Amino acid sequence: MAKLWIPLLAMAGAMLTTAARAERVFILHDAAAPQAAYAARRLGAALAERGQEVVSQRTGYDRLVSLDVHPQRLGPEAFAIVSEGRVVTVLGGDARGMIYGALALAETVRDGTSLADVGSFEQRPHLAFRGIKFNLPWDTYRPSSALDQHVDTVRDLRFWEAFLDMMVENRFNVISLWNLHPYTYMVRPRNFPEASPWSDAELAEWQHLFRGIFRLAKERGLDTYLVHWSIFVSREFAEAHAVARENFYPHYYVDGDTSEIVRRYIRESVTQVLEEYPDLDGIGISHGEGMGGMTPLQRQQWMDDVIIAGMLDADRPVKLIHRVPFSSGTTSGPGVSAHVEQVTRAAMEKLGDRFDGPIWVEMKFNWSHAHSTPQLVKVHGGRLGDTYFVPEPTNYKVTWMARNEDFFALRWGVPDFIREHIRLNGSAGYVGGYFIGSECYIPALDYFTAVKEPVDWTWAFQRQWLFYKLWGRLLYDPATPDAVFQAGFTRRYGARAK
């Protein structure tokens, strides 16, 4: 893989000569395909920044850039850039790979290489699942003003456009939105309208937000998931039916309410959301908070009968994130056991291939401290056995949750640590990839910067650009050299004086 970077590094050193005239460039693409239109738009912006003229007609151009998909030649998410005379062709193994190729070419152009000097190279993904964990600031897992302060920012689609741009630039391919009970923010349940706290206008605003997030993600080739804890309902539903008396925000360590009306309400809500939001790709389930007083087997059975059944009731392909249980008793306290591992594996294998693609099995790498050591010491609850790995599964893949409670909002960047992390934990056949994120930190409102000038960012995640760039690019290709990240510094801060 490293040899593929040789032409890219050579390109990074070449600069546009000041004497060269601006060239007229035509970008050939399928304008009707949202992913192709997005790729062309981003590439066109990079060319314009470097003084080139992007023309809208296929006549009189100096150079042509062709964006296309070629699954017969390339695998999923792979891309190739082929330079031949006046034509540069960007090929993707799929639409996502085509976007990556266009962004790689845009990065090369921004680093100072003219289209005339672009060489041919290709890349392919090392890990299939490269996700970000994003806690929504309403109905949060923990009630706190540190989370509430992000509400206005996260309800702004301009924030999401910038955040999702960052994700695709860094080769992340999954955005997962975490929430206690997201359903009444998204639909008015057909058979339980009393569960909704919103007027028609208020619900329309929430629906505009979620549809906008999913649309922006789809345009960028990102998969989207809702991940929630169980068993939770809306306060309005609980009060209307005198059930689940504490199973709503701001409570979280509570017993599970398995009454039939709760089961029906949640199952139907899952199905209705999937029906009304076709751009939503999947749902993630969690056996933790809101299920006190239930044994691990009872929790798994409830998931099968309610959440998973509600997903399968939707008449369309759906993806599944299945978090491994982190309680082995009837409390919400942590604990692992071989019996729980066996029950969980059997439940997932029973599902066969009923979901779209492999089931992504989320495990917390070293609990909340994935950046403490690249060696796997424990998961949430203790030391993990080999039940999930031996024999190697056929319908699910492990996705490590690399939570960041080690430095939260501090800026950080150690590429060799991440490379070692992936080398030790990302090469086995049963591993699908990683989540990156935090539990009680939302990278939205920048509440750290006291002096707003002359910083070059608007939102919190932009302060930590290197953290996201390192994880995303190295999950895609661990052989990505440090020169790629050094070029990111140069673009932002200029070349270092000699």
C-alpha cells in the first residue's frame, strides 16, 4: 500500500508556476447523481481556489476531469486517478470511492500541483466501518448544561454541512446519532399521537432538521444510524398511560417497563421512522440503561421482540448496530460473563442475513479510554472472552468504540499511536472497523475559545481537525504517510520559514 503514495508525495512538492495562465477545466460527471454532483462541486471549488476556470460546457476546455464509477475494476470505496494527456480520470469502485478520488485530487491541487503534473495512483480501504459517535444534545444520556448548550448549534444545518464535509474529507463513512429516545422528535406516532409533545409547526422543524442531516449525509456517501438506549419513552406517553414512570429524560438508571403498550409503542415508532426517513440507513441497539431488573436473556428477548422486530417490519433494507451487553446481572452496573457472550452471539447468528450487510457489533475498547494504550485490556465491564471471535463469525463484524475520555476537547495528534492501534486490533477477519467519539462531549459549540480572533474555525470539531484527520485517514489506509498530515498544517498556517 505504501508504494501507492509515492506519486502523491511527489505531487505535493510541485507548485503551480506564476507564469502559467489559468486553464479552462471541464468536469465530466453525472449531474443527476447527488454523489457525483457533490464530488464535482468540491473539486471545482479547489480548482477555482488555485486560479483555474471551471467551465460548464464541454467545448473549448484545456483539460477535462472525468468522474465515474467502475465497480468491475475497483472494490467498494476504492478509487483510482489516471492521468493521460489532457484528461484526468477519477474512478471509484462505487459512488463513495468516486467522492474519495475527487477529494484526493482536490487535496493534491490545493497542495500546489497543477492538473498537468498529476500522476496516476489508487487507494483502497483497510477497514469497512469508519464511524463517528455523535451524542445529540436533547434527551441526552446525561442531563447537563455542558450538553444543553449545544442545542441551537446542532439544530443548524450549516453546522451539519460543515461536520459532514469534514467526515467525508477524512474518509469516515458512518455518522451515528445517539439519543435516549429519538422517535418523537421525528414522527407523530400513528397509533399514539399523545406521545408527541410538539405542535404541527414544531414537529415540522424537527423533521426538517433530521431529513436535512440524512440528505446531506447521503449526498456525501455516508451511512446514518440512530443509536439509543432502552427502555425509554417520551414523558407525554408515560403520563398519558401511567406506565414507564421514570423511563424518560432526565432519568437513565431505571428499571425496564416491559408492559405490552410500551412494547407496541416503541416497535411501531421504530418502523414508522424507517418508513418516513428513507435516507436513514439503520438503527443501533443497547442493552444498558432503562433495563434494570431484567436478566441478560430477558433484555435480549425484548430487543428481538421490539426493536429488531420493528426494524424488520419496515419494508426496505436496514442496517443494524448491535452493542454487546455491558451488564451480566439485573442492575445497570458493568459486568461481563461467558454466559452473556454466548447468549448474545447466538441471538445475532439467529438473525442470519436479514439485515443489509454485516451486523456491526460495537465493543468499548478499554471502556472509555481507547487512547490510554493500543493494547486491549478490557471492555465495558471487564476482560473480554473469545466467544465473539472463535469460531470466526459469518454474519457480524466487531467495531471497536474508541471513546475519547482521555483528553476530551484538547487538541491531540499522534499518528504512530493510531497506526499501532489499527495494527494490533484492526487486522483480524472478524474486525469491521472503529467508532470515534466521546460520551459527554459534543464537538459543536466552541465554548473553549475566549478570544474569537484570529482563529480560523467556527465550531468545536474544527479546533480538533488533526484528531479527526488522523483517525479517519489512517482507518482508511494505515500506510498514509505523515507528509499528508504535514501538508494539512501547511495549508492552514503556511510553510515554515527556513
